[in-house]
Amino acid sequence: MRALQVLLLSASLIPALVCAQDVPLRDFTYHESFEDGRDPVREWVASGDFTINSKGITDECAFDGERSFLLDVTLDDSGYFYWHVPLDVPAEGDLRFSARVLTGEGHNASAGVGLNWVFPPTHHSGCGEFESYREPTGQWRLIEADIDAEAPGRAGGVLSRWVEGATGAEVGVRLDRWGIFIRGNPGQRAVLYVDDVRIEGRVPTEAAYEAIIAQRWEPFARRWDERVATWRERLAEIERSLSDPREVPVAATPIVRQGHEALGRAREQIEAMAQRGYAHPDEVSRLEADLRMADMEHLLQRFAEAWADGERLLPLPVRAISNARILPTQVIVPITDEDELVISACRGEYESASFVVLPLSDLTGVIVRSSALRAADGSTIAPEAIDVKIVKAWYQAGSGIHDLSDRILVPELLLNDSELVRVDHEQQQNYLRSTAPDGSTSYVLCSGETSDMLEGVRPMDARRLQPVDLPAMRLQQYWVTVHVPTWAPAGEYVGALTIEDDAGESVQLPLRLTVHDFALAPPPLTYSVYYRGKLSEDNRPTITSEWRSEAQYLAEMRDMLAHGIAYPTIYQGYDERLLPRALQLRAMAGLPTERLFSLGISTGAPQTDEELEELRERVRRWQRMISRFGYGQLYVYGIDEARGERLLAQRNAWAAVQDEGAKTFVAGYHGTFEAMGSLLDVAVLAGRPDPDEAAKFHSVGSEVFTYAFPQVGPEEPETFRRNYGLVLWQANFDGAMDYAYQHGFGHVWNDFDSDRYRDHNFAYPTINGVISTVQLEGFREAVDDTRYVATLQRAIDNCGDAETAEAARKWLDELDPTRDLYEVRAEMVEHIIACRASRPVAQPDPASSDD
């Protein structure tokens, strides 16, 4: 029989919809049984080539009736391969999806069935399967889902990635197709039978749903119009500032030209986004960067003064934690209003600053050195507490982790030696330096379609900052990290960075550090990250995301802790030699030991008594092992990102883990709570943190973390700071566990050798240590933002003046995490100081986790 769509009008309530109003509903039934012999399945999208062995209606087997649909393909390339059947229906009300699938002999790719969701009034969509199978099932399997329960998570995840400032609650959700989703590698084969596809239930009438969508979108549209108006005002101010004729040196012509180009781009972007009514976060970042670049009045003034004084290099302070990309191929830069580096921090805190050097003529051997910082009372902070690194811009595959189509120049690596990576701007290629055991060096391509040349590569950064050669009018950005000693008295410290070339030309950039007179509280959230590294059998260093020498492992543990990640996962499997050593190295690095998140042991989905007892014994064995090294609570990983039957099949296993005194954690999606409840102790949920999901898990005493907000990879320090700091805290989440500290989908130093994902790197491995990135520095500031929040909350609790406390509490309650985060931090400090000043009796500071 043909697919049926029975549409019967009725009236009812949909409490989840806007204002819980009376909404006309209609019955909806879609049923595809393939009995009429018609093949409705069409090719949709693919990332590579494939060979169809068989496709169409078959009578080889059927779940119901005599026929089913068969898709038998062999993959010629790695990647994703989707087929679909169009439909169109609101995804809200009371709607369920189900389908029967069977994978046949020879099946070894990943294949499943799911839906595509669209989110009007935007044009964005998201798709995915509910279940997938990687081996022959041998029998028909039921795939089913509660569509309207899935809708909020799908909408929230897509909107957080694709629409700046919007939430899933502000759009509609429709289904425009069901699909077959196949993923795999060259030579793999998918043999998939599908039957009895149903979408059934009750949904809003079209007129009612259009009205609901308009009502939901109206608050966002109002906010968006306000942002557009603000951008237009800023644009007009910049245009006015540049309208007065001014005398500028001829050498400044490139600055003026690029500034006006940025102004033109900003004007076009504003109007395009205003007409569309929303924008991608990357578009907003580019607009903000162009507006800051176009605002070049202060830059031109500084340049003219330096040129008149005959200076050969010009240091310019810039914001460190910013998505504005400072590139060597440009000469405009979003400088701050200060002519010095200004840093404020607490004792024990790491705090970043940044500046660029604009050479006014060709310079060789440029080096940056820091003086000591001195306070008026004679207190001194040694230069060793001030780490200066070069910000290396190189070519990467795109913006998001799925963006594989571009070659984009991005500032990312924080290096001591700029020559570790050489960049060919004409060919848009990167070359990585390899240092042989005998000390000889060579360069190998690390931006090709394959990484054959990188086999056995041995990157090594210098131990201290190295000089660089700077062509005239070619920017070089530097990153400055001050680690305030835990013993440093509060007060203001001053010093300078000296920038000097090998001809003796030098200039000083003043550095002013304010050490706050309070200790920073520990973070109120648990910060973790998926760490894939495991100790290698032979203790040799490797340049992968998987295997580590002891020295590499220890360096990376220390790096994570220094960036606020106190609880990285452990992937090391059970081993009487390597697992104890890994635990020892983590303790040596200073990681806390009260809880251990392990992917070295997984629950799986055992069902029989014998299988469950084997799981229990593995849990007991792990607990005995970690207790020997002072570790407390063990967390055992479930099946990653499982849905439907794969999720429910773990209930007995998770209960067995909890019976043994261990706890469970796993990455998942909306609907996990409804399926598993208190059996999941830590839910790691994808996408924008949803306070409603947090409330569900908290109701049973469980915790909820976030990941993929965004997934590690984008070189956007401000995004990581905002999303994993105040946004996460405000959603009442308990922590973060993003993926991953390092994951190379080809070679970890090559972003172009995978057709599935960009590499996920917070840091890059070397033979002798680890290379940090600007995005990891942003993540550290996210952690510190929550620490300042916790410090403010304690200050409010101990405040002796009710009016001061109430003002601080009101400020915290009304905190807008979309604001300028530097301004937000400064205001928090003001409230902390005000509350502490009004304490009736001196109170001890909360213990700092850096002490």
C-alpha cells in the first residue's frame, strides 16, 4: 500500500508550546511499508564516492508483508553517505517515529535510520540516526523515538552552533524527511533492509503552528534588531572619526586602505544580517573584528608618532581573549586604548595579555624580554613568572569541526620558536620542523591530503623564546602569561617588556599588574576533558593523540591542570604495570584524586548473570587498583552517545556498576534522563546547556556536564571562555567534559588529511613537551570566570552591609553572559572588594586551589 497521510483536525492542549495555549491539533499518520513496489528513497548527500551493489524494493525478506527496501553499497571513500524520503510535518505535539531495520551478511559499515529536522524561521537544519549498526544484526531491529521529546535538544544544539544569540525555544521544529545514514571507510560495505517506517501522532495545524513560530521568534527578533542598531551606531561613529582629514605618513597608506576595507565589509555584513534577521556566530565574530579593525584612529595616531620619532618598531597592546584574528598578512589591528599591558589577577592565578609588534622597517633578530615587576613597598615578582610566546598563524581546514572545504589562516599556536612551523602564504601550506636524535633538522609538509611524510616526525619547540625576523609592515602577535606567585603581596606592580632587534634598536612596552587583595575560590564546577593519551609499552614518545611516553604524559597532565582542567578522563586500560604508572604521573602533576573518570573501563551492555558478574569483577578490580594510589570515586563510562535500544540495553549494567559502589558517566542527548534516570550519575550532554535538563538530573542526585559547545577545535578563545564559563554556570550545570584535549583524525599536526572531521586539539604534542593554543587559553579564562563568581558569592555571604550585599546579589542575578567579558570580570572584582570592605570582622579567605 502507498504511504498514508491522514489529517484530521481536532482541538487540544500542547503544554510545551508557547503560553500553554489552546492549539488546534490534527492527527498525523505516515506509514511506508514498500508493499506497492515503488522505491521512494533518493540520494541525499555524500562526502565521497560509493558503489551501489543493489538498491530498491526486495522480496528477500520483510518485517511485515512481503517486501522491504534494500540498500547495499560499497564505500569508495571515507565519510558519510545519506539517502532520504521527503515529508513535511511539525515535530511537536505528540508524535512518534519507528522503523524496522536488518543488516545482512557482509555489513561492516555504520548504518541506521533517522530524521532531518528544520528550524523555521531560520534555514538551518540538523539530521542524524536514532540507532546505527556496524555488523550483521541477524534479525529485524526496532528503531523508535519520541519526536517531540527529541525536538528541544535538536533545536538547541543546532541553534547554539549556527544562530548567534538564539535558543532552541525560540524556533519551530519540523521534519522534512526521514533518512538512511551510512558512515564508514574505503572498502566497507553497508547492507541494510528497512521496513515498516511510521510517523504517527497529533501535531498542530499549519496555521496554528505558523502563529506559534512567529510568537516564539519575536523576542529574538527584537533583541536582534537592537544589536543591529548598535552595530549601525558604532559604524556611524567610526565613519565620523575618519571623516576629518588628517596628516598621516605615506607609510601608513596600507593601514588606511585596509581600515576602509574593513569598514566596507562591516557595512555590508550589517545590512546582510539585518535583512536575513539572524547570523552565524562566525559572522558576528568577523563583524566585530572588522569594526575593531576599522576603528583605526588611535592606531594611526600611534603610528604617526612612532614614525615622526624615527622608531623602527611599534608595540601595540591588544586583547588576548578575543575571536578577532590578528594575521601577519594584514597591518590593521584592534588595539586597546592603553599604551601599556594592563593585567589584574589574584595570587596563584594565570592571566593572559597580548600585544603585536608592527615593524616600520625590516628587522632581524627581534627578541622580547621581561623585567621583574616591582611594587611600591619593594615587593618583586621575578621575570620567570612572566611567560612570553609567539602567536603562530598557520593554515587550517575551516572554522567548525565539520568544515573541511577551506584553507584559512588562523592564529593558533603559542610557540617559543616561530620556526617550528613554516608557512608558505602563496601556496597556503604548512611545514613542520622535525629534529632527529642527532640534532639535525628537516621540514615536512603538514597540510597535505595525506600525512605519509609525517610518519616518524619529531617536532621540538625551543625551551625559551627565540628571536624572529620581521619584514616591514608585517605584524607579529605575542602572548604574555603572568603566573602570580601565591606569596605575592597585594598591590600594583610595574615593569616592562623590552622588544629589541639584533641592531640594538629597542622599545619598551610598560607592564602593569594589579594583584588583588583576596584569594580566588576554587571553581564551583568540575572541569574535565576527554584525554585519549595512554602510556606506550616502550615508553617512547609518539606524535599522535593516542600514545605517550611518561615525560609526555606528565607534561600534558601539568598543562591541563595549569589551564583549570583538574579532572581529565583516563583512557588507560587495566594493566598491572602501565595503569599504576599513569595514576602515579597524574598524582605527580598535582591532579586531585577524589574522583576518576575512566574510559579504560566501560559498562557495555551485558545481559546475562555471567556477563554482569564479569562486569562487577572488572569494577572491583579497578577500585582496588585506584585505591592503592589514593583515588576515591571511580566513574565507569557507558556506551558513547547511545540512543533508543542501545541506551536502554545498558540499564542492568549501570545498575551493577552502582551496586559495586562505582558511578556511571557517558556522553548523550536529550531523552537520556527519561530512559535512564538515576542510573546515570554524570550526564555529559551535547550542545548548549539546558537548565531544564540540569533540573531533571539534579532531582535524582545526579550531575550534568556539557560538551560540544563547541567541540574542541575552533580557534576561538572568546567562544570557549563565554560558553564554558558564565553561560555554563548560569545554566546550573555541574561541569564540562569537552572532546578532546587531542584527537587527530589523521595525523594530529595535519588538519587536512581527514574527510570526516577537523582535528580536535586544545594542544599539540611534541617530543619534549606540549604546545598550547589560543583556544585553550580561552578555556582557562572560562574556569577563572566561574572562580570569580564563586568568590563573589562568598563575599556576599560574608558582607556586613545589607545594601552592598543586595547590590552585588542583584548584579549577579542579572548577569548577562553575552556582555563584554573583560568588563564583567572587572565589575565582579569591584563587587568583591566592596563586600569585603564592609565585613564587620576579618574573615579568612577561601582556600585557593592554586596554593
